Amino acid sequence: MKISAKTQNIIYGVIIGISVLAMIILCAGYFKDKKTDDTVKEIPQTAVLKPKEDKVKVSIDTKIIEEGLDDMGFLVTQEYYFTQVETYTKEKKVLKFFDATSELAYSYEGSVTAGVDFERIKIRKDDENKVIRVEVPKAEIQTVIIDKDSFKVFSEKESMWNKLNMTDYNDSLAEYEKAAKEKAIENGILDRAQERAEELVYNFVSKYQGVSQYKVICE
């Protein structure tokens, strides 16, 4: 089939038009991509930094620690048990010539307690030197207890002219409470009570948050 010259010209024109259109589209795409690349390059690259974690600062309130110690009140930190044998003598002269002496030998058991008044503890904080000073008051005797149920009489010599009475027993008991207190002190009850109290205070203060950064001194 023979195509006329006119038809051939039309076909060639269509082909040329499609080719030109394709080239325009390709060029447009190229310049668009290039512009995008240039735009991306123009964006300044900023480094992303992780937020800085601030160090937690713990404020130590010594007043709160003191209040915690106050709640303990007078704390018994040492106890001394004893068994004592005593002789009570009540002397009297009848008509200035006759001896009317009454005598009682007996034993008893008891205990002496000692401790520290925690309400009197004072705390001072030195932030510069990282020191917490705890002023612990001196240990003192708290109670002297005589177990009356443990009272045993070994011998009793009573004059009819000089009878023993309840007043004599009470006076004797008061004297031996004093003696028991002195004996306990001689045996170091106050030193041990002080040492134990300071140990308890040190452990109590050290448990608070932030105190580990300080040196705790009991004095």
C-alpha cells in the first residue's frame, strides 16, 4: 500500500512532536531534581545533642534528722544486773550500859539501766568540708530497780529493846539502791551506754539520703 506524501508528513510531524515533548519532560524532571538537591544542600546540618542530665542535688535537712532522734526520747542503751549480799545493823544503847543491837543479813537482786536523752542531741552540718557533727549528751543512770521478790534473809538477830521495823527496811533499801548505782558505774555502765548510743546515732543519721557524701562524727 503506498502512503501519500501528505500522510507521511503528518506521521513525521507527530513523531517529532512526541520526541520534543518527551525531551521537555525529561529536562523538566532533571532541573526539578537538581533544584531539590541544591535545596537540601543549603539546609545547614545541625548536630542533635542529647539533653544534659542535671545532677540531682540532695539537700540534707538536719532539723528533720533531729526530730527523728527526738522521737526516741531517753533511750536505754545498757543494763547492769547484780546480786548483792548485805548486812543491816541497827545499834542502840539501853540506859547507856546495855547493848541492844539488831542485825539482819540478806541478799537481793536488781538491775541498773543507763542511756542517753536523744531529745538533747544537736546536729551541725559543714557543707564546705562535707562533715556532719552530732553532739551526743553524756550517758546517765536511768533507773535502779531492786527486785523485792528476790529478797532472801540469811540471818536475823533482833533485840527486844531495838526492834526492826518497815522504816528500817525502807532506809536500808534506799542506801543499797545508791550502792548499786555506784557499783554499776564502777563496772563501766556509763562508758558502755555512751558507746552504744553513739553507734545507734551514727547508724540512724547515716541512713538519710545524701548523708553518704558526708563524714559523720559523733562527739
